[in-house]
Amino acid sequence: MPWTTSDRVMVLRRKHHAIDVAVEMLDGWRRHLSGRNASLLAFWGFLSIFPLLLVATTILGFVLEGNQGLQERIVDGALAEVPLLGDDLQKDPASIDGNLWVLFVGLLGALWSSTKALVGLEGALDDVWDVDVNERSGLPAVRGKAVVGLAVIGLSLVATMTVSAVVNAAGLPGISRILLVTATAAIQILVVAAMYRFLTSAPTTWSMVWPGAVIAGILFAVIQHFSTGIVKRITENASATYGQFALVLGIVTWLSLLAITALMCAELNAAIVRLREPDRPANTNA
């Protein structure tokens, strides 16, 4: 008998709805092997981040060429919170440059690795919603959803950078960081909700995905806000010999936190839906 249905735990679950939801979420995490899926997402995310950053900096090089003021505002805003990229660009904003060949290579690498990551997310979400393998979307639909999801993420990054530039240009030093984190969280919530809603073969609705999306979006914004400092601290405490290994460790830690947050909040959505089922047995979590 799993601990989630032990007599002592079931007594607590009957008394407290919040505990019931939390235990159901953790049981779903266990049954669906979501920890394994999160590791897979972090792996593909690690392979995706470098070509994506290459594409982002190259496009910014074209857009911001000759506009030093706008360049500095964007670098001091959203880009400053991107691990690895933000710290280097703050030291040397002029390093942003545009190159067509670099853009082409970066796009190919980003398209391959990022779509693989999103395909992995689709499979993980299908696991969360207990979708039978025979009822899942076919390969063309899965790949199509991945490409659309990649486009949505790209647009969200552009929106985040735009909001960052506007907030920094407004000249509100006391609350600018709070405004930026709030705006980033709002964008993240919308993106995560769309991912939860459409990147699964399960017949989900907006009302089914909002609870987890709100929590995940807020946590994503917080993690993104502190991620640069985390990576910087890890690399600063490492010796010159092991600095590159420490950098990889910092990035993998950041990506792992994002993947765990995404799938745990998806499990929360599924747990809430399961607990609403009228024919659910009172003494099990089936």
C-alpha cells in the first residue's frame, strides 16, 4: 500500500482539503514518473538554451545596431536576468552583434533541440493526465504543436524584453524591479496556461489548467529573477580550473527547477480534477 492511502494519511485527507490535494498531487508525481520526465526536459532544455541564446543575441544585434540607449535599457532589464547571457552583456553591451550565418546556424540548432524539448513536454503532460498511449496525438500533430509552442515562447520573450524596456525607460528606480517581475509573471502565466491547455492529447479546458498555470508562472518569474545570481554565485565560488563545470552545474540547476515546477503544477491541475470526480472512491486515490 502506498503511503498516500495509508490509514493515517487518509484521515488527514478527509479532514483537510488542502492536504488531500497536496497528497493527490504527490501521488500523481510518483505514479507518472514525473521526476524522470522533468530530468528529460532539463536535458533537452540544456541542449536548447545555447542555440536559443545565439539566435536571441544575433536578432538583437540587428535590431539594436546603432541604438545604444535602447540597447542598454534592454540589457539592464530582461536580459540581465538570463543566466550566462545577462552578466556578460551587462559588462559589455557592445558585444551584441548581428550575423546572418550565426543566425542561420542558431535557428537550425534551436529548432531541432527546442522542438525535442517540447515533444518531451507533450509526452509528460499526457502522462500527467493518464492519456492512453493509443489515444495520444500522432507524430505530425505532436511536431506541429511543438513548433507552435516554440513560436509562442519566442513571442513571450519578445514581450518580456519590450516590457522591460518600457519599465526601465519610465525611470521608476524604486519599483521598477517589482513591476518587471510582475509583468514577467503575467506573461509567464499566459504562456504556461497555453502550454498546459494545448500541448496534451487530453481534453483539457482553461478552467482545468489555470490553477497550476498561475502558480507556475509566478514561480517561473521568481526563479528567473534570482537565477542569474545563483549561477554567478556557483561560478564565483569555483576555482578557475573547475569554473566551466560549475557554470554547467548552475545552468542545469536552473533548468531542473523550471522543469520540476512545470510538471509539479501540471500534476496539481490533474489532482484537482481527479478529486472533483463524483464517482471517486472515498478511501482510495484511484
